[in-house]
Amino acid sequence: MLHLWLEEPIQRVLRKATRSSWYALVAGILAFASAVSMLVPFTLILLPAVLLKPRAWKHLWLSCSVGSACGAALLVLLFHHLGWAQLYAHYPQLHDSASWQQIMQWMKIYGVLALALVAALPMAQTPALIFCSITAQPITAVLLALFAGKAVKYGVVAFCTARFPQYFRRALHHDHQ
């Protein structure tokens, strides 16, 4: 529920940044922070960003994809330094989770290509990040896989949001007034 408290401040930052040539960079930084903190779903950043400036959807798509992929890659490095014991202490539900088992199977068979798939799908990517960290996947390959998957997912979301914004844009601007 913490993300509900963060929704208004995120939208306020995005509204202020719309007047700046750094708008896409601001959205990318917010996407990075979202990925690293795991507190805010990316939709709380990308959707309002595109709705506030629909013509910038391609720049927003790219910057959010890069920011989120870099944030997730940083998590892989952090998880790697924690090790199995501390990860299971922080995430005890992982071992029994069906998604964890499925992602482990995909990662064993397909390696970092499975990470790209997980990043592209609307599913929790934390188990895949943890598995990559424990199996010491090359960070460059992890970063590229994350970027590829997120670019697909965020591209679809940004494109659809930019093309069909009338209803949502009115709601967003109405809430602001």
C-alpha cells in the first residue's frame, strides 16, 4: 500500500518536469528508483508520464526501459552479494512459490533469455533476478536481457497509452485541478 502514498508525489514531479527538456530523463530516473526499491509498480511512472506528454512516448519508453533495466541489474548485483541464506531469510516464501519454481525451470533451460521473457511479461521478476544473481550470470547479459524484455513491455504500454489517452488524460488533469 506504500505505492498509494507515493502516487501523488510521483505525479507532481512528472507534472513539473513536463516543462523541461529533461522530462524523459526524469521519468527514467523514477523508473530506476522504482526498480531498485521494488516499492512502486512501473505503471505509476510510465502511464502518467505518457499521458502528460503523449508526443514524447518514444523517449519515455526508452528512458523508462533503460532506467528500469539498470535498476533491476543493480538488484542482481546486490542479491549476488547477499547469498542464498540471506535471500531466503528475506524472502522465505520463494522456495515454495510456484512462480519461483517455474522461473527456475526456465532459467535452467534458457538462461538469461528466460529473464528477457520474464521482464516482458506481467509477472514478478524478483525470483528471476535472484536466480541470476545466485548462478552468477554475466551482468552485461543480464542487463541486455532485462532491457530487451522491458523495452517490449514498456513499448506496448507507452504506445497504447499515447494512442488512446483521451479518457485517461481528462481524468489525470481533472484530478490535478
